[in-house]
Amino acid sequence: MSISGRVTLNDVAAASGVSRATVSFVLNDDPRQTISAATRDRVKQAARDLGYVPHGVARALREGSSRVVVLNIEAGMEGAYSRSFVRGLDSELAAHNHVLLVRHGHHTPQSIQEVLDAIAPRAIIRFGETYLTGHELEDVGGGWRDGLAAHSALQLRHLVEHGHTHVAVALPDTESPLAAARLKFTGHAAQNLNIPVPDSFVTPLDRAACAEAVEALLAGAPEVTAIAGFNDDVALRVLMALRDLGRGIPDEIAVIGFDDNGYGAYATPSLTTIHVDAQAHGRLRARLALGLDTSGLRPPPARVVARESV
């Protein structure tokens, strides 16, 4: 083994009894070389036994880029959907011998260029890019078919199907890059459902302040009978505020979440929400990033997780 402790081609060659060049041809699956099946098997077994890992820099030089795909997630976009999306993206990339690097926070052109200079990634993906740039109908999830627009419409439609025509949208107290897109989609959905476009209000994290915000909303818009949360975190704050205000749920005010973070099932009353199979979206995005066939990977539609709050 080399002084650095990393298994090299020379180590694999010595263990399998062939030349270093033969090992390279076998492990790189060079179609121009005629090497017997027995020799190929022997080399591959030696590589597995020794734990040989191809040298990333050499591969990057050969391919013109590394086998790293970078995902940038802006602050305020983390949640159950993004975590599930990452799992699907990572799994699909690994199946094609690529590695995922996830970067959280604000990303400037300079920081992105530094990543390009340091590792020459195969691709850089910006989470939610189509929505952040106003190209939502180009969403790989299908936009109004099974993307964020469709998910927002499903949330509102479920309330309407339960008799709620005056709805308010509860937003987080921290700026979210997706807030504007969500409100736009909800507004379009309301027009399609022939109900008033919902007003929106902010739900502070502080318990007392959140109750005050909900109370102010209901005082100013007494016709509201349902509140749609930007996500489950926000919807759970609304549930808490309504209980503090002595409001009946769902008899007086119905509440629906979004993103199904798993905690809604433990609330009182339990939270109705929207569940999205984000792993399928992640797998699809991985194949698009690698230029692979995406047939058979259409994400399934979002679904309502019906509980007690609606």
C-alpha cells in the first residue's frame, strides 16, 4: 500500500498479478482493450478486497468535471419536502456513481464560482429555481400537473370541498423565497374555484404574538372560516393560537397544513395537511442533471392527509 494509506492501482495490480495498465483498463471498462473475463473478475475482486476507490482528480481530468453534484438550498426553504427531495436526489446520484454536496444558506455568484473553481462539479442545482426565477411552469415536477402550483391548488380545493369559501393564508415570520410563488398559485386556484382570493397574514414564532396575529385577522375578516398554513410549522402555530383564543377547531375555524412534517399527527386536534412524494422529484432532478433518460420517473400527485383540523 502507498505511504499515504490510499489503495492505488499498483496495489490492485500486485494483488491480482497483472500490470498496472491492465488494472486501469479493467476498472475504467475500456472497450478498446481485449481482456479475458477471468482476468477482469480477478482484478475487480482484488479492488473490492482492498477497498480501492478511483482517484477523483484523475477522473475529473479525464471527464472534464468531477462526479460531484452540488445542491444549493436557500435559507427559508428547508423543510420536510426539501429533506425528502435530498434523499431522492442523493439516492439516484449514487446509483450513477455520483456524490451529492448540499449547501445551505445564501449563495452569491462569487460563492458559486468558488465551488466551480474548487471541485468542478458535474452540475449545480438551485433548489426551487423555477419558482425563484418566475419560470414555474418549467418545473420538472410539472407545475400545475404535479409541481408546487398543483400542490397549492390541492390545499385550497380541500378546504372548498369542506364548505370553506373564505380562506386566509398563514405565512412564516421569516422571509421565505417561496412565499410569493405560493400566494400567486393560491390566488390562481381561488379564481379557478370561484372563491375570493385569500388574504395572507404573518404568524410570529412567539406564542402570545401569534395569538394576537390570529385574533387580529379574525377580527378584521370575520367571514374567514379556514386558514391554510404555508407549511406544517406555521399551521401548528395557528392551531395553538386558536386554542389559546378559545376557538373551536374545525367547527369555528378549520386549519390545513402543507408539507407533512410528521408532527401534525400529534397535535390536538391532529393537523390535516398535504403530503408530497419529494423523493420522486429528487430522483427526476438527478437524472436531468446527468442528462439521463427520465421515463418512468414521473412524480405521483400530492395527496391530502385527512385528520381532525378540517
